[in-house]
Amino acid sequence: MRLAHWAVNAPFRPLLLAVLTSSFILPAQAADLVNITRDALNNNAALASARAEFSSVEAASDAASGALLPQVNASGNVVHNQQYESQSSSRAGQSAGSNAAGGGVSDDRYNTASLTLEATQALFNAVTRQEVNQAERQIDQQVYLLAATEQQLLIDVASAYFDILRAHEVLEARLAQERAIGRQLEQAREQFEVGLIAITEVEEARASFDQSRADRIAAESNLQVAFEVLEQLTGQRYASIDALGDSMPIALPAPTDRNYWVEQAIERNPQVLAQQAGIELSRVGVELARAGRMPTVQAFANYQYSDSDSDLVSGYNTSSQVGVSANLPIYTGGSTSARIRQGTFQLESSQYDFESQRRTTIQQVRSLYTQVSNNVDTVEARQQAIVSNRSALEATRAGYEVGTRNIVDVLNAEQNLYNAIANYAEARYDYVVNLLSLRQQAGLLDVEAIEDVNAWLTGDEVNFTLPEGGDPDAYQRAMDIGAPPTPGA
């Protein structure tokens, strides 16, 4: 039965083995996605609980199987007996002297000892066999539930990791925005002091600077929260993680056929398979209830030994038995029929649960495939928006210098540019997370997929804390996004 159980769940055994073994063969290196995933697989409390639950279900199967094997029991006792009152009876032919002498009254204090050995072997027990079958179906279901927990942890860690990088890039954009508008505010003050502009333009610049400062503070908070989420998943605190490279490929999911991903999800999604295993588990539950009407037959053998030191009894007594016993339930108050009805309704419920999970998974796969496809176009559009907003900012600045545009136009152009930079970062990380989520829903998310994404990372580190007052290089990095290549580079 265990070999059959292994074969049924063979597609998920490599995942379990890869997850468990990969954490011991990875080389020590900087905190990248693979290393952090290893920490999560070793330290995550939810996954540890799921593994313990799986081991518990396996042990329950062994316990159920034990009822079909020989059962041997031994019992014994040693008893001290003391009588506080004796009674005697007169019989025909007895003399009065005999009664007077107390003849026929037993000893009032004596000891007894007994020992019983019993062995039984089930010959036919439909209830026990169905309980074993039920336990094995529970293992089948638990394999899929454990795989689902592992895949959920992989996507949670990846999402938390890229949320940190997302928050960091947004923070860089906000830092660059704050520095740029700060310079614009200083320039406005200088122009006001020499009488070139009115105080209203200074106040406009001050308002934009205050707003950019508030945006930067919110971005810093988001970055700190993102690090906390990763710590909760892994049980580890990281000073820095590797950044995502600009050369990350942005392409449609391969294969590009949406129906392929739907078919993979139906065949491999562990939540769908767990619900399907739940149908088989409920079906066994019905058979278990019906087995309550079947007879039970068992072979037995026993040996008994007893001894007493009473004055009226001398020596010991032994006996042994070998035989077959049978039991047939005739009427159980209707409880067996009620259990059958209960199991039937549970089977019907599990079938609806499976259909609901199947439909939900199909909808999620289709939606994620559409989102990833849209992300490909969105990343390109967001990058082009940076180029367009940079050109608009340069033109607006030129118009401001010749007096055709005012400072409000310049400030709006500044904000539009840095919003475009932040939106570009959002689009890139949406693509990565949605791509991994698509693989999760299709049942294809494993350590190898994480390693493929890890190859997109660079050696550049994203620190938990940034310099006080902003990163001085953030402005130049933000301005380099989407810029045309330098001639000769």
C-alpha cells in the first residue's frame, strides 16, 4: 500500500525532496533570493507545522494498520483475601459436635494469584480495513496540502523580497524628487531675493517640496515594513539584499498558449489535487460507515493460570483455549444508517469543494496570464513614459528660463517625471511577482524556478537603512532610467 501511495503522489515527491535538500547544498553567499528562500524553508513556522502534520498523518496510518496484525495481551494479579465473618450450614448426617468444633469453616486469610495470556488475529474486519484505507487516503491528501504550503511559502518569500526592492526603487525616486524640487526651491528663493519672481512662486515651490518630503517619508516607511515581512517569513533579519538587474528579460510566459497553463493547473495545482483527494477520502468514509453492518471474525488463543494458599484449596489450576469467534451486528439503534447518510452528504460536499477549487484555479490562472501579458507591455510603456516626461521637463525648464512657463509648470513636470520613474519600478516588480504567481497556480513553482529568477539579480546591495537626508546618488540613478545609451558606450 505504501508503494501505491508513493506512486500516486510521485509528481510532488521531487518537489519535497528538492525543497528539503537544497537548503543544505547551497553555498554561503550574500543575501539573495535563493539564500533567503533557504532560510524560510528551514525556519518558517507555518511550514514546520505542515511538515509535523504530515508526519502525524503518516503515524496515524501505521496505527490503523496495526489493528490488522496479531494482538497479544498479558494480565495478572496477586490478591490477599481476608474474611471477617464466617458462615456454616448444617447438613443431614452432621453431628452437633462437628458444628461446635467449627468444622467446615474455611481459612479467613489467604492469598491468590492468576495469570492470563491472550492472542488474537483478525480474520475478517471490514471496519478496520476501511480505517486503514481512510488513513492512506489522508496521507495522499496531506502530500498535496504540504506541497501547497511549500509553494505558498515560496511565492510569499519572493513577493516579500521584491516588495523590498520595489519599495527601495520607489524611495530612490522620491529621494531624487525631493533633491530636485529642493534645488528648485533654492533657485526660486534666490530669484525672489533679486526681484525676478513673486513670493507666490516661492510658496508654490515650498508646497511642492513639502509634498515631496512627505512622499519620501512614506516610501521610507514602506521599505521598513517590507523588511519586517521578510523577517516574519524567515525568522532572520537582513542588513541588505541583492538588487534586480536592469537587464532582466521581460517576455511573455513560455509557452505562450494560455490553455497550456490552464491544463497544467488542473493536473498539477496542489490545492486542486488536495480537493480531488478529499473526494476519495469522503468516498472511503461512506464505505467505512457501510462496513459497520459487516460481521467480524477473529482467531484467538488464551492460557490461564491460577493459584491459592487457602486451607481448603491446594495446588494450582491451568486452562487454555484456541478457537474462532464471530460477531454480527443486528441492530444498532439506527446509528449505522445515520453514519452512512452522513458520509454520503460529506462526499457530496467534497465534490462541490473540488469543483469550486477547480473553477477558482482556472480563473486565477487565466487572470494571471493576462496580467503577465499586460505587464510586458506596461513595462515598455512605463519606460517610454520616463523618456517622454524627461523631455517634457527639459522643455518646461527651457520655457521657464525664457519666461513662457511659470514655476508651477516646472514643478508639475518634475513630479510627473518622478511619478513615471516610480511607476516603472512598480511595473517591473509586478511582472516578476505575477510571473511567479502564475507558476504557483499552475503547480510549477519550485526551487528551480526561484533559482532562475535569482539569476536576474545583481551584486548591488539594497540596504535596510539609507543615509540621513537622502541618497546623494539617487538623483543621477533616477535620471539614468530610460535614458538613451551614451554614444560609443
